[in-house]
Amino acid sequence: MNEIIRSIEADQLKSEIQEFHVGDTVRVYGKIKEGNRERIQVFEGTVLKRQGGSNRETFTVRKLSNGVGVEKTWPLHSPNVEKIEVVRRGKVRRAKLFYLRKRTGKRAKVKELVK
């Protein structure tokens, strides 16, 4: 039974996903359905965490909108995620950046990774 589940999940994986890590600033192009129309909405922010594996993998993005923190969790392999674009790389030493929730302004920024 495990082999059957693995084969079904393998079919649902996206083939091309741009590599990104926690701390990166990403632009997520998500499909929004309004009535019978469909449009793409961009959500840009810092990746707080990545969790799960295979086709169940999710990532959480946080941004500030009018001074209020907004977090959104996206399934990585969802058909509603059109594409993920990395705007800038972040230099962090943690897997989950929950401490950013308590910070505002310049303190909530992540240092940029320079290669």
C-alpha cells in the first residue's frame, strides 16, 4: 500500500520549483478565483518556515501590510501557486523565524546573503 501512495504522490509533484530557503524574500504568484473569473495575485514577503515533505510540503510567508503583519501558508506543490520568485536571499541561522512576529520596522529585517 505504501508503494501505491508514493506513486500517486509522485504524480502530483511539480517538476520545476525555484529553490528558496527560510529567510529569503519571495514573490508568490497565487491564483485567485472570483466567481467565474480567475486572476493571479502577488504576495511578497519573508519566508518564516518550510515544513512537511513530498507533496504535502508547505511554506509560510510574512509581510507587513499597512503596519499589520500578514502571514499566509502556501502548499508548495499546489496548482493554485503559479510560480515562486526569489527577490533576495536572506542570511539566517534558524529553521523557523517566529521571532520576527514580535519585531517591527528595521528590526524585522533579515540580513541579505552576499555570495
